[in-house]
Amino acid sequence: MSRKLANTDSIAAFIADWQRERPDLDPWPLGIFGRTSRIYAHFLRRADSWLSPLGLGWETFSLIAALRRSGKPYELNPTELQRQSLLTSGAMTNRIDRVEALGLVERRPDTADRRGVIVRLTPAGRALADKAIAVHFNQSAEVLGALSTREREQLEQLLAKLLNSLENTPPAAAKTGRKKPR
């Protein structure tokens, strides 16, 4: 990586500070995780700005997009909906309630589980999801416009490799030098 390029963003200052304050540590992971965290925060703000004219926020969009992507009949149970969306598991019921109140989804009894429900995209939800995903893909492509096709492909491959590693390797216990409690 070019040092000149690496020193042009906000995380480069953090790295320099840690190199000064803790020269015994190598802060290189901050370069990757700090930047991905900042990129994601910037992306969410921009996504909200292009989704808001459609009456959507990121959470609502992610929920209806997951249902639309699932294919006919555009329905999932809440657990699968959480897995298939880019949302965390917290407060999924409240999110579904809000989207249902907008008329974009409906709940139905789960015929395979008497205690469960199925969340189904309504026709209005499908139409909005189709419109929103087109806007989202176009705007996301603009955000990534600073990268060449080759750079985008390389970045996508590297991120896929890292995500695969994280999703398929159990977290290791932190090595802090302290004994584990009994």
C-alpha cells in the first residue's frame, strides 16, 4: 500500500498516534477495521439520504429488500429475516411492527409452527422495494466510483475472503496473559 495514500484519511492519524504512544504495538489492524467501520458509517448516512425521498430508512429498506430478494412468495420467518437482512437481531419485532404499520409487510401464521409467524411483503412493499433497490444500486455504484473496475473486484475478493474467515471460524479466546477464571 502506498504510504502517501494511507496518510490521507482520518484513520492514518489514529495509527500515527498509536505508533507514537505505544511503539511496542503494531496498530496495522486499525488500518483495516477502523477504515471499514468509518466507510460503513459514511455509507449508512448516504444510504439514508437516498432512501429518505422514498419514505425509507436503512432498517426498513434492508427488511423489505431481504423479503424481495427471497423470491416468491416474498416471505420469511422473523429469525430468517434477520439472517437475510443486513440488520442486527436486536428489536426485530419492533422493526417488523413499524414496517407493517407502513403497509409494506403483513404477518401471517406459520403453518409449520403454530407459535410462529411469517412476514410477507405486500404488493405495495414489493413495488417500493423494487424502486428502492434500483436507486440503492445506482447510488452505491456512485459511492464506489473512486475505484477502478480492477480495484473493485480485488477489494470485493479480499473482503469476501475476510468475511468468510470470520463467519466460518469460531472466535478464539483473547490472549491477554491472564489466567482464565475457574
